[in-house]
Amino acid sequence: MLKKAAREEVLILDHEKEWKLGKCILRFPEILQKILEDLLLHTLCDYLYELATTFTEFYDNCYCVEKDRQSGQIVKVNMWRLLLCEATAAIMAKGFDILGIKPVQRM
């Protein structure tokens, strides 16, 4: 479902936290290039920490799935926000893999 949405969905980044997360995600290739040039892996650790804190701000302020308060029924699914979540998870997983860290599935 997310793969189809990634091809068809228009990204609507109208909240400042969406923009902040999107810009942070786009810096990943730049961070990898910097690590290749200077061989300092702590740069990746710093970036992953920044990505995690930026994602937390986004998640606290932007609902991916909106529910009716009284009935609990799903009213709206914001696919572009789910795509931001998926991209964040993929980058975190790749970063952990580079660092040799096995991510936990649940905390």
C-alpha cells in the first residue's frame, strides 16, 4: 500500500515539522559522503540522533491517522505523513546497519 502511495501520492508538506523532517531526511546522502571523505563515523551517530529527535517532534505534532474522538473510527489517513515515517525508518535502519547496531523491534 505504501509503495503504491509513494508512486501516486503528492507530498503535501504544509506543517513546519513536516518540512523539518523532510529536510533532515534529504541530508542523508550528504552525511554518507562526508563520512566517506573524512572516515569519522561519529558524524553518522550525530545525524541519526538529530533524525530521531526531529521525527519525535514531527510525530508529536502531525497525525498520520486521524480518528473521530467519540467513535474512534478512522476519519483520515495522511499517506504523505506515513511516507515520511517510512523514509525515516529506512534511513535509521540503514544507519544502524552501517554502524553495526542491531535495532530493537519494540521499546
